[in-house]
Amino acid sequence: MVETMKALNVAQKILLANAAGKPAQLPEPGQPLEIQFTHTLYQDATGTAAALAFEKMGVDRVKTTAVIVVDHKTLQVGYIDGDDHRYLESFSKKYGCWFSRGGNGICHSVFLEDFAVPGKSVLGSDSHTTNAGGMGMLALGAGGTDVSFAMAGTSYKIEMPNVVEVHLTGSLHPGVLAKDVILNVLKVIGIKGNKGICLEYTGPGLKSLNVTDRATICNMGTEGGVAFSIFPSDEVTQAYLEGRQRAKDFQPLLADAGATYSRTVEIDLSSLVPTIALYPRLKAMEPVANHAGMPIDAVFIGSCTNANYANLARVGEILRGKRVKVDTAIAPGSQTVARQLAAAGYMEVFYAAGVRIMENACSACIGQGFSPPSNGVMLSTANRNFAGRSGTESAQVHLVSPVTAAASAVMGCLTDPRDLISGDLAYKQVPPVVDMASYQAPLPPAEAAKVVMHYGPGIAPLPTLAGLPAKLEGEVLLKLGDEVTTDLIQPAGKYLSLRSNADEYAKQATFVQADKTFSARAAALRDAGGHGFLVAGDGYGMGSSREHAGLCPRILGVRAIVAKGFERIHLANLANFGILALTFENPADLERIEQGAKVALDTSGLESGQLKLVVSGVGEIPLKLAQGKEDIPMIRAGGALSLFASQMAA
């Protein structure tokens, strides 16, 4: 156990402060730890299904500071998205949540600005909820069902992480931003093999990074597969909160003298240069100068990662008096950022430069508008560049900082921003805009009880999922390689509006980019009484927290996935919907299984861990349960809601 008398680092302090039951000490790394979250966060793409799950629980009011934000589904082509937003607004009124309407901003941006509190904790139905770690907050992403249970007052299980110190020295040169910092951190730690760790940032370099810089770095820690990232709460944090008229929310959170870490990564900020993450999936992080002159077709500057005032004001300074040579769009992270930019005169600079100003929303980051042309090359300041995520399957998207994006837009090709910068890239300072009236505040319980819920025709109740059979018999519907992303399993983009109707989403979109016949084949096997299996390499389920990547395959009859390894959030989502996640005793056995193979699995050995997949023509392949033994009752019941219903009935 981690003794309370021992010197603690920031991560250990915040885990201890938010642990359920207020234990005197923490478990050893790898051991279970229950967290009682103080805050929860929904966005509209994952929020409707999560809210429907919450309603099935029968809880009359949320037990956390709950925030629901419309930011993903803002194109609103047809009635479906508008109906979803109206449903979420009525849900917020009825159950005591804060509600942020479309156009108000991206969930992580507005949460950081107006709700994040140092020392507290937030569980959000979006993998980049880790953004709030920049405020000194314990911030984790999870599937919507898990967030709904947290909203209902249930604790959330994690594994006690190993805390890795990222020790920062020096300071950033002009033209090098926080985006370049995190790309270089990922270059050091890699984007795989980081399960069970958190990153804690320390060192004299901290003082040169403002809170939004820190949030950018925490945001993209998710791309390395870490559980969460955290900065201390210090005088920089205090100044940010005072600027947003939230001085009362400040509390210091610093590591004790003598605190220890599992290992230390050294990053000299002064040595960093503008960096590009090459397509696809952050394949390589390299100096922009190494690829200068690369032709580009479009530039997107936005996303929760770095669409804050300081970054966009710097973009304005690069664009001032110039015209962009390629299609360029800017999406501020929130309406308060947009208003601050307008007050400083930067909106006029953007328009004069020929830039398209988009809504304060996720937009092009998730393929919701501004998709590049066929076989096009886009520079984006977003956090992910998975294949097809931009909405154009044949396009390449490379990730860069906002100032690299702006310089490249001006030159019409990939450009090191330092080539266009003279001086220190100073930008105009204007006061932050604070407007809490832009939110719908929680209603008092008496008023909330009178609220009538709005359900549009595109909203379908969550399906009731049957329990796990004693024996699974069926076939391998797909054989996949490493790093299967949730974007590949259940793509967003043009399919995003279907998320309120899981049956239709499953039918139209599941694995459509991998095999357009998948949904029809899976449904036919299900309807014939068979069970679907998937086999894959390492890193299955990497990427976003979208629980539909578990729910929709389950609807189509998938009952077991056998892979070399799973990502944390997706592993929990599979358990929540009663899908067995299994790993190979011998990873080489993946090569012995072919797509279309007839397979069988006796599930009676789950508790003992003695599992064997019987493959026709091959024989028995030994497997291990990837989920925890504590998940077995939920899996046997058919999922989290099925187990909850049975417990309530008892």
C-alpha cells in the first residue's frame, strides 16, 4: 500500500482525495481502486444513449455536478440531431444538469473554462475528458453507461496507475506551442504499451505553460493510451481562475518534497521545434522542417485540443495582412473564445485573410463538415488522424500546431512557422469573456419534477440484452490486425446522427469501412441462432470512448472478441454490453484462426479462467479473460443495465 505518511506526488494525492470511502492509503499499482467522481460530462454524440441508460436506472436526480454539452452533432441536416438536442435539454432540466446549447462551445473547452475545479474529479463520456487534467483535476474518459452510473452516485473502478513523471525544463521558443510539446512526449513514450500509467508534469518548465497549454498536453495524453495526465494546481492555475471570476475554486495541489515516480521522462522545452504527426494514427512525430514544402489542400484550425484564445490570437498574428492560399477554416473552442477574439480584432484578421469561420464545435475534427477532397492532404490541429475520420476515406490528415497550420495556409504548403515569425509572436491581450448565462442551470427539484421529456421519432430505447449462453457457437465474422480503432468499428462523420437509434446505427455503420457486408452477415448469423466472434491483434478498441463500438456489435450478435490486447475504455464498454473480451495464451495462435472459421466456446469456465476456443479444423486454442473477474456477473447477465434491472427486481 502507498502510505499516507509517505511523500505523495500530485496524482497520488488526487486519487486519494477522490477515492470512494476515503481510505487512509492507496493500493499498489495494478490493484483496483474505486473513485467517487464529483463531476460528470456528456456530449451529444454519446450523451443521448447515456441519458437513456440513466433513465432506465430510475434515479430521480443526478448526484454529481453534471454538465451536458451540444458540440458534436451540430450540422443538423434533418430533424434527428435537433430532436436529440431537445431531448438532452429536457433531460438536463428533469435530472438536475447544466446544459450547454449548440454553438456555446466544445465540451472540454467549456468545462475547463467554467466547471473544472482543482483537486476534484470528472468522468466524461468522451476520451478527451483528460483535458481537465490541465486544471489539476482527476479527469478520465469512459463509456456513457459508466458515466451514467457515476451520475447516479455509483463509484467507478480503475486500476491504481504507475505514475510517470514528465520533468519539464526550459521554455518554448516563438513558433513552438503546447501541441508540439505533447507530440514530442508521445514520440518518447510511444502510442502503445502505456496502459496502467498516468503522466504527471513537473519541473521549472511548468511556469511557462498556461492552463490552456497544460490542457492541450493532457488532452492528447489519451493518444498514448495513458489513463490520465495531470498538472499541479499552482499560481498559474490561480491566475487563470481569477481571470474567469472563479477565484473561490482555486486550491493548491502540489507534490510533496521527496515524492517518487515509477520513472522519469525529461523534456527540455527549449530544445523543441515545430512538429508534425504524420498520417495515419500519429505514425511518426517529426520536425516540420523535415517535410517543408509538402503540398497541402486544406487547413483546419480548431478542436478541443488547442482552439483557445492564446493559440488563435497567435494564428491571427501570422495571418495579419496576408491571404491564405488553400481552403482554411478556423473553429474557436467556445463562444467566449470567439467573443474574446472579436474584441481583440482577430476575427476581422481571419476574414481579411480569406479564412472560413466555423461554428464553435468539434466540426472537422470528427468529420462533421470541412472534409478534404478525394486523395487530399489536410493539416489539422485536432488530436486524431485515424483513417477516414475526416469524412474522406482517401484523404491524408497530418496533425500540427495552430501556428504551423496558419503559416502553411499562407504559403500553400507545409511550412515551419519560424520562417514567418519575427520577434516573440506577441499577441493582443484582452480580458476573458465570462458568460454563465449561456448555460441552462439546473432546475430546483420541485420544478424539475414537472418537466415533460421530449423524445423525437429518431430516438429509440436502448435494447434489452439477453444473458450469456452456457455455450457460444458460431463463426469468426472478421479477422482484423493491430490497432483497431473505435472509428473503424463504429465510424462517426455522416453516421453520427444515427447514434440515437442503436439498431439502425448497427445496421448501417458497424465495420462498414473494413467490410461493407459485415452487418448483414452478422445479423444473418444472429437470426439463425448463431453467435458472432471477432479476432484481432493488439490495441483493439483504441481511440474514442464511444460505447456504440461495443453496443452495436452486440446488437448484431457478436458475443466474444479474441485479441492480443484491448484498450482500457473499450474493454469496459464490452463488459457493459455483455461481450466477452478474451486474449490468447499464445499470441501466435491468432494466425491459426481464419475469417469464416466455425468456432465454439464453453463459458462455464469464466470464473476459473480455464477457457478454450474450439476452432473447426484446428483444434483447441487456450484463452484468458481480459476483463476482471468482478465483471463476470455483468457479462453473464447480458450487460450493466441487465444486471442492474435484475438486482432491482430482486
